[in-house]
Amino acid sequence: MASIKEVARAAGVSTATVSRVLANSPHVRPALRERVLKAIKELEYRPNLIARSLRAQQTTTIGLIVSDIRNPFFTAISRAVEDTAYEEGYSLILCNTDEDPKKESIYLNVMRDANVAGVILSPTGPTAAGLRELETGFAVVVIDRSIPDADVDMVLLDNVDSAYRLTRHLLENGYQRIAAICGERSTTGRERCAGYEQALRAYGLLPTAELVRFVPPQIEAGYAAALRLLDLPEPPEALLTTNSLLAAGALEAIRERGLRIPDEIALVTFDETTWASLVQPPITLIEQPTYEIGKTATELLLQRVAEPERPTRRVILKGRLLVRGSSAPRVRCG
Amino acid sequence: MASIKEVARAAGVSTATVSRVLANSPHVRPALRERVLKAIKELEYRPNLIARSLRAQQTTTIGLIVSDIRNPFFTAISRAVEDTAYEEGYSLILCNTDEDPKKESIYLNVMRDANVAGVILSPTGPTAAGLRELETGFAVVVIDRSIPDADVDMVLLDNVDSAYRLTRHLLENGYQRIAAICGERSTTGRERCAGYEQALRAYGLLPTAELVRFVPPQIEAGYAAALRLLDLPEPPEALLTTNSLLAAGALEAIRERGLRIPDEIALVTFDETTWASLVQPPITLIEQPTYEIGKTATELLLQRVAEPERPTRRVILKGRLLVRGSSAPRVRCG
DNA sequence: GTGAAAGCGCTAACAC
DNA sequence: GTGTTAGCGCTTTCAC
């Protein structure tokens, strides 16, 4: 691993000149530039990023902090972020926090210690609150969850409207008694619940506490919540879940109770996954533009790295309603 | 962001002493240690990892280079790797190469420039060949794909045997004309194909070229290959695919042709996924111990970082056959 | 246009 | 035990 010193010696110039050539500075005589380039090639020189980072007080690395990369939503995001970061010469550090504020805080510190240029994260409540004031020392872009009055770049889905449309779709297809299983600990679940309730009211129905559940956004919790809903004295005609993990759990519960979809129970959710279109009937859902969310978040982040004082932006993306068999028009029986 | 210098000044000691306290060196008088610790606390000092890395010529970062994090197998691996790395104080850099040797080579260079302690990767053929000789400058652990005569740590599935058992299961359930759709560009697909052919021979059947396809390990390729197989003049009674993406494609194709599983066509594959158990009938498959693979790979890597000259190991993990509805005993009709 | 040299924050000889 | 100092590899004044 040749250093800049050796290149300088080989080319018969100072390290400053090599550095200038590396930086494409115009103030280098062509002849010298040639010699330096030749030396670089011969020695197979590659600049040491660590040294560069120490000098610059910043790395070409960004962090992605999510609850669990195995959530298909975050998997898709991470791919988009990595692609976009790579194009701009940045590397991606991945962190899983399991929705644990402590782990979030620890990872945020790790990011600071590592001198990352910035971080993309989808924080839980406590961390979000801290973000409102915190001087992090690096650029931050929040995804998936909104922090109401924080001066931070965000890329979000239009949660209320998406949930509204999803619920309206059910209502228009004749479903009335609709239950919602929502992810807790994030604004996302609450916003989607709000859209669900708005739609009910718009159609002259009153939301029932009995039919709304807030649970950890995981398969098991979705399964348990769905079972309880299905076992109600007066069970729901349709189930709405706010992410794919809850939906997978709900589907298991429906299968366990031997109910037919959509005749006996409809199921709709958020987030496209492999299974949602493979299952029979396929699941009606709101598809988030995951790749665009990740790409946009990365772009916002790198723009802020380049220009720290620019005004913050809040990008709201629209979800796409994919109508499929799990919410087919209801056939009244009786 | 206080530096070690400021801590030293605040505590009335030299930076060396602070450094010793940080390193838990026993050669510091308790009184001094106390003063230093107090200063560290008051200044909220945190060591700059970049500076430390420059000095040590190595970071506490490891790289994970996979074809696509969206492949559920790699998603699961990444979670295990990140968990394990985090426990040991290491961060994880994620890279997607799309099975492109050029991107693999670029990322390997990025890893070198970043001075990572080591890299876990699942290389394509050309990169694997290079690995055999390459002086990478960092520790390397190969997962998922074997490099026959390379002196590199590896964590692998017992591919031949797993495919053998999977195929034998089909044979014992009465399926005879079994087609295989295998991932190309990796030893994994070839080994699993070999296991498949061995099982056929063991049961007195001859492998037919017509029934074996090597395609890119993606949904679309699986779909196309399955369609062609199903449209054969004499179509197969069962389909074996070597990963979950190919299986998802094959399932689509089966659905498109309106065939019933398993009556008209059985389907078995590798890798447990959400959809494989949610689909009806659920899919029989070989489940890889993904978490253990990722954890073991990370442990091997960090052991090698600690002791570069230790003899290389090759850990072979066994897959678990999960028998489900998609390969139920065949009912002969006619 | 080019080079000498300081310094980013840290650790490890080496001296005392 | 503790401090002084060199140096990891790089960039960037500041002279010339």
C-alpha cells in the first residue's frame, strides 16, 4: 500500500503536488501532472480514506438506522440508499435497533464516533423528541415517521390519505365493520389509524375502540391481535393492518380460524411484499414507493452534507392502492 | 467534541496518561485515573475513531458484500452479522453487487481504502478465483459459495447433501420426472444440481439435460424457466429450485398455467421465507440456518482479525428439510 | 506553480 | 508511573 509520500518521491515532486493532482487542481503544470499520474499508476497508489477523513473531520460514510432490516420495507429502502450512496462515492453503515430507544441512542453515538457524514433513520418517539433539539454533529434525514415540529429533513408517505383510501376502498366494496391493527411506538401507525377513522366517519360510521388495536409491529403481535379480533362476539368483516409484518400475522390467524378471504373476512394492508401477491387471494394494499423513498432520503442527506444551512425539506410521497382479491366486493349473505 | 488533549489539560495530566486510562492500562496511579475519568465525564469526551484507526492502520468496521440484500437469504444473514459485529464493537458496511464481478472488485477496493478489519462475502466465480491468490490486506470469510482450493475461511451449507435429501423426499413421495431450476454463476447452484442428480441416480433414474436449467438467480428467470419446463411436450411432475427467488418465479408460472400443487406439479426449494409458509399449499424446502451462518461467519472473521495466521477453517452447516404440502405424496391418476 | 511544514486525534516508544 | 514526542497519511495554508 503505497502512500502519498512514496508517490511524491517516485515522481520527484512534493506531497502537496500529488495531493493537488488528486484533487484535480488546475494549478499544476501538465508535465508534472503527467509524472505524478504515472507514479500513481506504477505504484498502484490509492489514497487512504482514513487519513483523508481525519484531516477533513468527516468521512464518506453514511449510516442507516432502522428497527430491523428484515422488515421488507426497510430491506427495500436499504437497497435504494446503498445504490444512491455508492453512486456518490459514499459507503453505507447498517444498524438495527429493534425499536429500542436505547439502541437508537447508542447507534447515534457510534455514528458520531465514526464521523459519518450523515444518518438516515426512522426513530421511535423518544429519539425523535431528542432529535428536535440535538446538535448531532452530522446531517440527519428522517424516513417513514414524522417528527411534527422538528427542523429536520424528512421523507414520508402520505399516511393519513393512504389509510383513508385503503379504508374507503373497503367501504365502497360493502365492508362496514372494519378492524384496524396498528403498529405502536411510531407516528406512522397513529397516522394510518387516523386516516382509517376519518374514512369511517366520512361514510357515516363511528370508529369503535374495540376494533382498533395498537401492537408492536411484528408478525406475532399481528397474529395475536387478529385472533382476538376474530374471536369477538361480533367479529369484523374486514381487517386493516398498517404494515406487512402485522398482515402476515393476521393472515396466519385467519387461516387458523379457517376463514375464507374475502367472503368471511377481508384483509388489506400496507407495503408490497413477495408474499402479498403470491398468496391466494392476493392481498389488496398500499404500495409505498420504497426505492424512491430511499433514493430521495439519500439525496436530501448528501445535499445537506454539501450545504448544512439549507432550509429543511419535508418530502411527502403518495402511496399507490393496489386492488386485489383480498378485498373483493362483498357478497351479502343474509 | 472534546479531544484527548483537552481532557489531559482538564485533568492536569499528559495525553499519554489519558490514553492509558482509556486503554485500561494498569500502570496508572488510582488518583490520576480518577481525575482523568472525571474530566472525561465532564467534557463528555468520546475517542475519535478515525484518529484511532489512522494510528492503528485498521478500523473497527467490517464489510458485507452480497449480490442483493433483498434476497431473503442475505437479508437474514445481514441481520445476524450486524448483531454479532455490534456485540464486538464493530460496525457493518453493506454492499450490493448484483452478481457483477466488476462491482465486486470495486467494492473490494472500497473496503481496502476504508481500511476495514475484514470482509464477509459471497463471491461470483471470477472474484472467487482472484481470492485464491489475492493479498487483500484484510481478513476474508466466504459464505454461501465454496472456493474449492482457496486458503480462506468459509461458512457453507451442505449443498450436495441438502439437495440430495430434498430430491429423495420427492422420489419417495412418488415423483419421478423431476425438473431442476438452478442458479447460475455460483458453485451453490451447481452443487445443489449435483445433489439432485445423485439422488435421481440413487433411485435408478437418469438425469435429463432437458429437465435441468441454469439461470440467473432471480424471480423473472425462475418464472421464464418454469414456464418453458411446464410447456414441455412431456412436462415434469415436480419442480426443484435452488433458491427462494427462483421458487417465487416458478410459483407464478405454475399459477399462470393454472396447475394445482401438488396434484399436477410439486414444488420444492431452498430457503425459508415468509411467503413459503403462507402460500397454500405451503412449500416444502430446505431451511438454511441463516442466523447461525451469519453469526459464525462474523465470529470466524473477528478471530482471524485477532490472529491473522491461524489455520483457515471451513464450517459446513446442515440444512433442515421442512416437509409441507407442496410435495405431498403423489396420487397416481391413470 | 510548487514545496515546506503544520496539524487533524490518537497511541506507543522512549526517557526519566 | 508519567510525560515528551514522533508519526499514522493526508490536505492546506503560507512562503517563494
